[in-house]
Amino acid sequence: MASVSDRRTFAIISHPDAGKTTLTEKLLLFGGAIHLAGEVKARGQARRARSDWMKIEQQRGISVTSSVMTFEREGITFNLLDTPGHEDFSEDTYRTLTAVDSAVMVIDAAKGIEPQTRKLFEVCRLRNVPIITFVNKVDREGRPVFETLDEIADMLALDVVPMTWPVGMGGEFEGIYDLVANRLLLPEGGSREFQGKVVETTGLDDPKLDEILSAEGVAKLREDAELAMAGYEPFSVEAYQGGDLTPVYFGSALKEFGVDSLINAIAAFAPPPRTQPAEPEPVAPSRDEVTGFVFKVQANMDPNHRDRIAFMRLCSGVFKRGMKLTPTGHGKPIAIHSPILFFARERELADEAYPGDIIGIPNHGVLRVGDTLSERADVRFTGLPNFAPEILRRVALKDPTKTKQLRKALDDMAEEGVTQVFYPDIGSNWIIGVVGQLQLEVLLSRLEAEYKVAAGLEMAPFETARWISSEDPKDLQEFMGLNRGAMAKDRDGNPVFMAKSAWEVGYIADRYTKVKFAATRER
């Protein structure tokens, strides 16, 4: 269990443009995993973020798929999951959050809590995922610190504990004061970056602060910090790990302020691998048998090899290369000869892995999102749902001879969770469903780049979809017979009712009370 207690598996969540991918890079830089921060110093191809590797990500400068990066620092193994911040990729982010034990929430100092941040926080709350808050971009003009802290406390119903404090903001920014370690981090050079200049103090009353900071800066620091320490709850590891309290760190990922303090906080406070919800009973990391679940499938990370990688979160036992594990719903054990550890797109063979680790399993369509893998096939992890799509489209091939390639591509991307595919009972046009508009752009981009299939999208006669079920199979069959024109199957063969509007869903549900219409389906 020593190796288990040294694991920290965490995600970074934020609204788009809060600086999440930049912070990811700086955590890797400070953790010694990379030696050049792509965003700051590199040029050309190398400048693009290490965790953004798909063509559309590089073109648009956004993250649209979750990346996994593992690094070690001072005896702790960090498994960092970088999630898409864009709201159109909430499904991928949701599933990623099922695989972590804690999260870092990045907030823009000028904008505060934005809608997507709040949505992702609610997902964390559903699973009691503890959150450390990082208020980014304090070297730019931002809102008053107390205003930001109070917004976090009020909107998210969390106790907040400031662990560091900015000395001024924007043009008046003079550094970051660490309220716990009584250290002052100072900017250096023309671009006013943090280059390691730290002044140790005996506290806020130390005369050194008067010598280093401006009179206005030091007076405001003392007044605000003392007020904060008196007014906010003292930090409690138990309250944080229980999801009731968030420690707040201020900094600038771009200028490298506060990143070191953040890594240290994750190492010191974030929980090691936790017990995971499962049937017939929850699975503790101390359990002897190897168990894990697939939370993501990614095709074509290496386009030259047309590879297909299932990302598995290991939940218990010590995994050894070559082990045989049985996926749920499959029945046959599979030998895992080439498990991999990730550094974004780079990878290396994993000879062993411990609970909390994320390993990649190369496979050809055998493993899917939501699958449980175990030695004895006596457990199934729960809580990885499919969501009803909010946008439905027909795919129109520009070259009709590529029908087979299109079907393969859509099946692949449905396995990954990029899109959902529905096969109508009447008619031959397949319908794809997505949660957000940007997913459609990703779909077309990947069809062309990875499968060499040129396609367009047409409006579908439906707007949304619901999975249907009933306690009595006769009621279900009767409903399907009466509504044949609106029926389809998903790629698992489950019956789906295609509706022209949300209003129609409600109207039909009121008429057919014996049939259940579900907006989510457990995988």
C-alpha cells in the first residue's frame, strides 16, 4: 500500500481560456516532466501545448480531448488528466472526472466563476471530489480578491481558505505572499516572471517586507491578509477531502507564480486513490484482485499505426504486464501484453501499475467506455452514463463508394464518446448525435484527417433522443409498433425514441405512462 499512498490522480477543470492548458504545462515543467514550456519559449511546431495533439486542437488552440500525463516529484507520482474546458465536450470531461480522486479548479482573476466552471464543479460535487482552487492571471487587472473569494463561497457553497495572497494586481502586481510558509515570491526580469526569487519572512510584520515592497503594497497586504485570516475558516484537511472546503492559491501560470505552491498542496493534501462505487459492493484500493474501468477510448493517437487505446483507471491490486483481465459483457479474458503509461501523446511500456494509475490498453474495438476489467469478473463499476444528444444530424457522404469507411469511422468515434450513432428502424440514413456544436466540427475534421472520408452534415428530422424501457416488454413493443417512424437503435441495439422537440418528448411521455424515457443511460 506504500505505492498506493504515493499516488495523486487529479484533473484540471475550468472555463475555456482561464489558462488551464498553460497551467498543465507549468505543472509538468515544475514536476520535471518537460524541460521547455511550449507556450512561453518555444517556436513553431513546438509552441503548441504538449497536451493538445489533435489537428483541430492545434489549429483552434483549444483542448477537445482529455489527455493523461504522468510525472514524479519528490517521491509522489502525479497522474494529471487535462480535460476539455469547452462546454461542447462536457461528456468527455464528465467521464474523466469519474477517474480522478481530486481536482484543481482554475478561475480567471478578472472573470471569476463562469458557467462552465460551475457545471464542472457540480459534477465534482456529485462524486464528492475535493477541489483546490487556483485563481489565475493575477499579474493582470482583476477583480478585488475578497470579491472572488466570496463568489466562490456563495456560488459553490464551499468554505474558502486563502493559502496565498497577491500583492497588488495588474500594473501594481509586486508578488505573491504565502500565508502558510510566510514566504514572498518576487517577479524578476523585463517580463516580470517568477524566476525563483523567494524571501523568507517571520510573518506579515517582518520589516523585510517594508524594504522590498512599496508602502501602499505592504500596507494593503497586511490589512487584507490579516482580515482574511480572521474572517475565513482555518484550513482542515478533513473538510477539504470531504468536499466541504477549498484551499485557494493565487498566481499566474504564464509567469510561473504559484505553480510550485500548487504542486506542493496536491502532494500534501489531495487524497490518495479512493474507494470506487461498484456492484455488488464498492471496491477499495487495498483489495487484492486487480480491477479497473475504461473511462475513455481514443483512436488514432498515432495515425501511422491506426491505433486504438482504451484508458483504464486502475482501482485495486497491482497490475503486471501480461496479466489476463476479463471485460464485463465480453466473457473472454484478454491478455494485456503492451500496457502503456502516457505523457500526452508520448508513451512507454508499463511493467506494473498501482491503484490510481491510468494505463493505456491497445485493442481493436474489444474495450469500450464503461467496461470494467477484473481478474475474476465478479465486479462492475458504476456511474459512467451516456447522455442524450442535444444536436442530431444526418451524415452525407461526398463519395458514395466510401460507405464502409464511414460506418467504421462513426463506430470508432461512438466507442470513444465523440459522437453517438443511431440507426433508424425506417430509412437508411444514419443519424449522429452530439452534445455541442463543436463536436460536429471535430467529427468532420477527424473523418477527413484520420479516415480520408469527405462528408457533410444535413439537418435531421429530429431534435433530440431518449432511451426507452418498460417493466412489461409488451408495453414496450406496443409503443415501438405505434411509433415506428420515430424509432431507432443505438450502436448497442438499445431502443431509442427520436423526438422532433423537447416538447414532443414531454407530450409522448404523458400519453405513454408505462414507458420510461431516459436522458441518460448507464454504460
